[in-house]
Amino acid sequence: MTFALNKARASWDGNVPDWIEALARECDMTSQAKAATRLGFSPSAVNLVLSNRYGASTDAVEQAVRGVLMSEKVLCPALGEIGKDQCRKWRERSKTFSAANSQHVKMFKTCPTCPHFVTAK
């Protein structure tokens, strides 16, 4: 069944971004709730994204889909090759200082100098 994919195609006027299609296919293969849990978002957020009615930036969802479902990687100056979802998580964590462990300190110093670090989102 391709319920989520059909919904996405209709909601995005047939101009479905590749990551939305990957998200819809995952929802069709498992369920919307399972896909949301896997990505770290709520099922309602996934539903709104698929329906093209998400009221905020979809950057975080896109990076999660690209990293988790599409296995896209980036080259992190501190950690080497990591998934785009992991990059996004470290970018968020590095916005506040934590001396909890040496890796947090390293990322706090490195992330803002990385080309993948985006302050506007």
C-alpha cells in the first residue's frame, strides 16, 4: 500500500523532494508512528511534513531523514564520516557549553567552525 506516498505526492503538487519520498516510503513500509520514532519526531510532525503543512522549518526533519533513512553522510572535522542526522544533533548540542565529557567540549569548539554548521536554522 502506498497511502503515505500518494498523500505526499498530492500535498506537494507532484513535486515531491527526494527526502519526502523516502519518508513516505518508510511510513508505508512500517507505519507513521514507527518512522517518527526512528527519526526522533512525533507522528503528528511526520504527518504535517508529509502533508506539506508543517508550520516551521523542515531542516531538522530533512537532516534526520537523509541521515537515518537515506544513509547520507558528511565529513565532520572532529569525528570523521558521520550521518547527517548525527551532524544535526551535534550542531544542536554544541550551541551550549557542557563540560560533561571531552567530546562535548571538542564539539563545542569545532562545530561553529565547520561548513555544515548553520546558525540561521
